[in-house]
Amino acid sequence: MKLYQLPYSHYSAKVSITLLEKGLAYEAPALDAGYQKSPEFLTLNPLGKVPFLQDGDFGIGESEVIVEYLEERYPHPALLPGTPHERARSRWLSRFHDLYLGPQLSTLYFALSDGRAGKPEFQPEVDRLHELVALLESQINPAPYFLGSQFTLADASYVLSYWYIGLLSKAHGKPVPDADMPRLVNWFAAVKQRASAASVLKAAEISLAQ
Ligand SMILES: N[C@@H](CCC(=O)N[C@@H](CS)C(=O)NCC(=O)O)C(=O)O
């Protein structure tokens, strides 16, 4: 399998963690930032976004679609819980990440280099991140993972994004204190022990330090 990804992309991290958790062998070529818009890549993924997975002659984009595909195609170990209610809950958390928290983190990330950071008119975007973190905090009760003792796709979604919550809220001058997200803090303490999460976090740190 070949995963087109960027090590600092929170959507890519979700797929890398899923592949690692399932013990699936894959290659991840080093890509330059902006490779997503190259003609070569656009023929694979016309949306021009990573992650994109090539599995034999089958290629698919969009992180959540990719991990759901992997779950169906390679069901062991399972990364969705057993009951319909739990599965819906896991998917709700993944959806909340992809539609709300993830894009807000992207907004804050790009603002650091496009001149918007620090401007008074940008402050609502920073406040919005705090609101989304509070909302997420109100929706979880980790034990130690979001759905209990089983690590699921929902957990995979948030590993790199949790790290970005700290990094970006601080960079924008309004850190989210641990006291505002005690459940997430406890969740991350468990999640970062996993080899999959540790390796993806390390790769992101290295790539952002370059
Ligand atoms: N909904 C997409 C979002 C993917 C995404 O936004 N990827 C970013 C990197 S984090 C990207 O490739 N952006 C390039 C662009 O939009 O031009 C997913 O879940 O895969």
C-alpha cells in the first residue's frame, strides 16, 4: 500500500495511525508541501488533498473514507466498537473532528504564516477553538479511550489534533489550559503510550522543526 501524506497533516495522521494499529505494511513517500496540487497527484486525487491511499489498483481519498475502507477490507484488529450505538458514537466523534475541530485547527495553522495572526479581527477564530474544545470535552468520558477500553477510529482522529490544540492556542497567545480539558488530558496520557500514536507524533514534531 502507498499512503500519500504529510507528516504534519492531522488528517493524514488519522490514516497512518489506522494502518499502524492494523499492522498493515505501507510506504509513505516524502512529499513536498504543495505536492497536492501537482498534475501527477491531481490525476490520482482531483481534490488535491492528502491523505490519499493507493491499495493495489484501488485508490481513495478523504481520511474518514480511507479508514472506513481499511476497517472493512482489513477487519482485524477491529477499530470500530461492537454495538450500533458505540459505532455511531465513534463516527460522531470522527465527524466532529473532520467538520469542526480539524478545520478550525487548519485556520489557526495557516493564520500563523498569512499575516492574520495577532490581528484583533482574528481573535474570534481563537475563541472558537476554545469553544470547540469545551464542546468536545463535554461529549467524552474516556476510559481510557473515547469508547472505553478499545482504541477506535475516533481515537485515531484526534491524536495529532490534540497536540495542535496546545501548540496553536499557545502560538495565538491564548493557550487552552489543561484545567479546561481534563478529560482530554487524561485521554492523551493513555493514547500517547501507543506505538502508533508515538511514532506519528514524533514524525510531526520532526517535520515541523525543519
Ligand atoms: N476532508 C479531508 C481534508 C484533507 C486536508 O485538508 N488535507 C490538507 C492537509 S492537512 C491538504 O492536503 N490541503 C491541501 C489543499 O487543500 O490545498 C480529509 O479528511 O482527508
